[in-house]
Amino acid sequence: MLGKKEIKEILEKRFEKDIHTKISEIPLPCDLKDAYRAAERIKTAINKNERIAVVGDYDVDGIVSSVIVADFFDLMGVDFFVKIPNRFSDGYGLNAEILRDLKDFDLIITVDNGISAIEAAEVCIKNGIDLIITDHHMPTEVLPRAYAIVNPKQKDCSFPDIEICGAEVAWYLIGALKDICGVEYDMSLSLDLLVIAIIADMMELRDMNRVLVRAGIKKLNSSKRPCFYAIKNYFNKAKFEFDDISFLISPLINCTGRMDDGNLSFKFLRSRNLKEAERYLNMIVSINNSRKEEEKYLYESSKLIVEDNDEIIVTWGEDWHEGVVGIVASRLCRKYKKPAIVFSVDKDRAKGSARSVGKFDILKLIASQQDILISFGGHKGAAGLVIEPDNLELFKSRINSSCFLDDLSICPYANELLGEINLAEFDLEMVEILEFFEPYGQKNPKPIFEIKDAIIRNIRFIGKEQNHIKMTIEKDGVLKEAIFFNYDVDVRVGQKVRLIVSAIKNSFRGVCNPEFIIKEIIE
């Protein structure tokens, strides 16, 4: 049974091996291979008034990376151009198509992409363009022939073995450029952006990432950027919490690249005044609402074709919006407690997005079918893949009879489950102990507890559509409140159940109470 003391000890152990625990201890730009070589080349371009282009990506990490570089270039009075690729017309990353519009530039800098742009690098050489690649994705065996490559995953890079996002790599490049140019520039000015990219790109929230995120949330709440004032006003928030980045800020910045054009989010983050920020935000909210509608349609359509006997959910449809299939896969995972893969079928290709549960390695499973795939990539928890539509049925059949299914955890919360919680010790002090170890995410999962033999004493249906339930539970004479959002199990008063829960501090009309959020009810 876990009380306050036991929970604190378990969570403290997660950070025992952290090397960097303060901002002053994090690695320096000189630890990144080619960072100063790249900075020297950029300085030369600035001094010679050469034409500089920055090529980003259409997700949160790529957009934030572009803003970080653009902010510094503005300070330096640099004449530059930023290209945020359109996922529908440009595709991903630096490619030959994009270079047709950048053929008159002298220097191209990629942020959050480029490590696999071998063909594009050759085009740059042919056109006399120097290419600087900054990226954090895994390098291929053969690297692009670029002037400089700044990527901590390079074999001969001395950067510590810490997973960092593209925005962090871009931030380090600016640190090197600041040194080379000999200018006074407060690197902490970008922390309000870095915290969003780190969390949105699901980086490991340990070591230096934990340090930057904890400092970043403070910077975010004191930020003078009009875009963040606009978001606070729109959601009527006095301050941002860690979860607000995942559930409010990131979806807004991300939706433009998913549904329309990521340039809109880039302009929003760079808004010069509140009026401009609010104008962009209204446009983004409209796009996000369209994203929600499309997501709901695909989710409901997918549920109709889910087969109960399948261990891996695989769904697809003609012209399903490829920008939301990943979100739909995540929702299917949560509902069915199984890995899910959702495809958008368009003529001669089906583009899919996969999500996993527990410790199950979805990428390993997908890789086992590479003989019938056009391409694939990702990591254990999430992956993307492309296949010919005619092979979808075969793919679904093969992965559902794969030997890898033996590794499938029966509990989707196996990674996070700490143990059985002692209800007698569940109070505001315990919730504050849990809050101390925030932010939660990769490698620091949000603590999940179980409550065995809990008796339901009261049930209330809440929400506009009455799709949530709030209940009072009892164990050993102790009563506590619990909420189950979008409940999917019918329960009754007096029933004895096993609950999988997380804990929150619920503030209502100035009064704070500890409550449980129900993840699963096991009858």
C-alpha cells in the first residue's frame, strides 16, 4: 500500500542518475559537432549580406525551431526568409521541390529536418548553395553532403546521450552564433518556446530536458509575447500549468500544419501586438475546430469497423484526412486498450499512423512487415508507415498473427502503475508531492495507481452531454471523490470494483480538493 513516504521515495529514484540538474550545468554549444562551424558560416553570410533561407517543419517542434532562429536574426538585422513546408503540397523536410523556390539563396539552414535529405543536399551543391543541417532525428548510414551537420545523434558528436528535440538543437546553434558574433543575447528569452517544443515532441523529461521545462514554464507565464497573452485571454487563464501545454497550446500550434498551413502558427507565435495575435488565434481556433470535427468523424467511422478478435486495431478509409489519423489512432488505443494503426487511402498509397499501449514496441511489429511496406519510421510508442492499398488486408492479417504479439502487455498502464494507493493518506499534501515531480511525460510517466475492492457509494452524471460520471468511492471506511471522463463501463451504486486512477487537485470556487481521475474500471 503506497502512502506519501513510499510515493516520494519511488519518484525520487527516477532522477538519481540525472547529470544535469541546473541550467548552469547543461551541455554547451561546443559539445555539438559542427555547431561552431555552422555559426562561422552564418556569420560570414550575415557580413556579406548573402541571402539566407531557413527551412523548418510543419509540426510544433519545427515551427518553434523556426521562430527561435528568426527571433535572433531579427535582432541581428539579418535579411532572411523562412519556409515552413506545407504537408500537402511540399511534403516533409528539405526536398528537390522546395529547392526550386530557393535556388537564388546562398545559404540554407534546416531546423528539425534535413538529416535524410541526401538528394536535396546534392541539388544544393549543384546550385552553389551552402547547406547547414540542424536536426535531432536518427541519421542514416550515409549522411547528406552538407557544409555542416548539427545533430547530437551523429556517431562522432560528443553531446551527452540525452534525447533533445529540434528546437533545442536550433537553440544551441543560436548559442554558438551568439558567441561567434560577440553579441549580448539572453538565451533564456527562448525558454517560453522551448518548453512547448520539448513537451509537444514528447522528449524524455529527465536530466537537462527536465531542467529546461521547469525553467520554461516560469518563462512562459512571464512571457511578453502577444501570442501567449491571446491564449490566456481566450481560455480565461491566469497562468499556464504543465498540462496546458499538452492540451491547450500544442494542439493549436499543431493543427495548422495538420489541416492547412503551418505558416499561420509561425506568424501567430511572432505576432507583434495583441490585436494581431488575436486575429491569428481566431483563424487557428477555426482550423482546430475543423480538425476536431474531422477527428470525430474518422473516430466514429473507425469504431464501426474494429473487429473484437484483433489484438492490433487496423482501420482505413478513402480520403481520410492524413493530418488527423494519428490522433484517431491514439483515441482508439485509449478506448480498446490495444495498439492501433489508422490509414488514409489515396489512389496508389495508404499513409498510416500507429500508436501503442504499455511497453509494446509498435515499431518492431511494423518493421517485421517491411517486405510489403513502401516506407516506415518512428519509435516504440508511435510510428508512421506507407503501404500500397492492395496490401492493407494482408498487412492487417499478418500483424494480427505475428509472434511479436506475445510481448503485448495486457495492461496499457503497465509503464505508469506505481501500485495500490492508501486512501487514508490521499489528501492535498499527497497531491502536492506528486506536483513537485512534474512535468510528467516520457521517462517520467504520470503516476497511476490502483484501488482494489472499492465500493461505489454515489454516482452523478455530469457534462453537457452527460458523458462523464462523478462518483464517491469507499474503502475501509474512507470516502473519496473520483471522475471518469467519457466513461465506457456501466456501473451501479454498491458495486465493488478495481480502479486504475491518477490524482489531481480540483479547484472550484476557491476551494481545493484532492480527486481521482479514473482511467479504467475493472469489474
